[in-house]
Amino acid sequence: MSKMIVKAPVVQQREIAKSVYQLTLHSPELTQQAVPGQFIHLRVTENYQPLLRRPLSISSVNRDAGTLSTIYRIVGQGTMQLSTFKTDAIIDCMGPLGKGFDLQCHTPLLIGGGMGLAPLVFLAQRLCPRPLEILMGGRNEQELFWQTVYRDICDKIHITTDDGSLGRRGFTVDILPDLLDKGTFDRIYACGPRPMLEAIAAIAKQFAIPCQVSLEEHMACGVGACLSCTCAGTDGKRRKVCTDGPVFWAGEVFG
Ligand code: FES
């Protein structure tokens, strides 16, 4: 699968929660190739300040309309600048990048923590019409605006919040063993903070359920050249998250 650089017009940019934006770009070329789990790398200014592109996961694709969306939180100068792009502005966009999810399953469970829920939207769309359950976690009710995003795609939504303001108080991994006990899941897909993914990988192993994780690492080049995104594999070799991932089988990166 080949990557490309396109000048993509902004179709829509809207704030969907506090400091969280959904950006929709028009690029029939990218939408034809993109698969769930991949990301795009956006140049947010013409004057190279900030210098580096911003890697953002693809959160949905509409092939008929030739559009793709990403959902991001403002966390620094780059994403702040990105949020100022209005309809019809042109964004220099490289993609689709990285390796996506393996879709060979019948009864998947999706698990997302915080902004890790962004790439799973595209995955959920592609997994339909399989029966879909999702377990989502966040700090509080405000962070879990995601339930409105997933309401029409998933059959069942399980929620945890750190403060108990929505769903069960605690972390996703607190209720995961119970869900796996009661369910008949043949695949787990997870994205979120690394400690959460590590705990999910351990539980999935215990239940002998194949698990794929999407890692969120700091990235610079996005194409395997700078080594800024490497992580240790369980075989002792380094993995580049941008090109070997960001999606890995859990056993590749967690013991
Ligand atoms: Fe440069 Fe991965 S971001 S090698």
C-alpha cells in the first residue's frame, strides 16, 4: 500500500467537545486506500513553525463522498494551529501511513481509553454488521462524549470513569475480566494509554483471546526514517511504531 502527499481541502472543522475537534478533509485518493488503524500526517503551517507534521489517526472514511475525518484534542501549538483551519482551507496531508487492524474476526470487543477511542470509530464502521461491543474509559463524564459517537455503530457500550460520574467507577481493565467471562469474544482491539494496553494484553492472554493494540507514540517523520517512535518488541528487537505499527498483535510488544 503506497503513501502519498495530497493537498486536501477542509470540508468541515467543528468542536465536538471541550478542546476536541473533528476535522474532515476531502481526498478521494486517500479514502480509497485507508484502512482502520492507519494515520495521516498533517503539515499545519506553511512556514514550518512548528517544524514537524502532526500524526493523527483516521477516525472515519466516507468513500462515496471522498472524505476522511480525524478527531483530535488540542494539546500544543501544532494542534492549536490545526484547529484554526476553516472550510475550504488546504492542508498538506501525507498518508495513509502505518499498518492497520486485522479484520478477521466474528465477535470483537473494542476497548478505548481517552483519545484512544478516535481510531476505533473507523474500525467499528468497517466491522459492521458484526455484533459490536465497546468498552470505553475516561476520567469523567465530559471525556466520554464518545458514547454519542459510538451510539449508532455499536450494539452495546460499557463505560468506566475514574471518578464514577458515568458508568462504573474505575478503569476499563477493572471490568474487563467480567465482560470476557460473560461474552463470547474472539478478538480484542484496544487503543489508549500504554499501561491500559499492557493490562489488557495480560488479561487477553489469560483468556486466550487474540488481541491487537494500537500504540500511541511520539512521532516525527512518520515514515520510518528518524527512529523517534521506536519501542521494544518481546523478541528483543526494536519496532518502529510509525511503519511496523501503530497496530501490533499484543504479543509482539507486551510479554
Ligand atoms: Fe520517524 Fe517513526 S516517526 S521512524
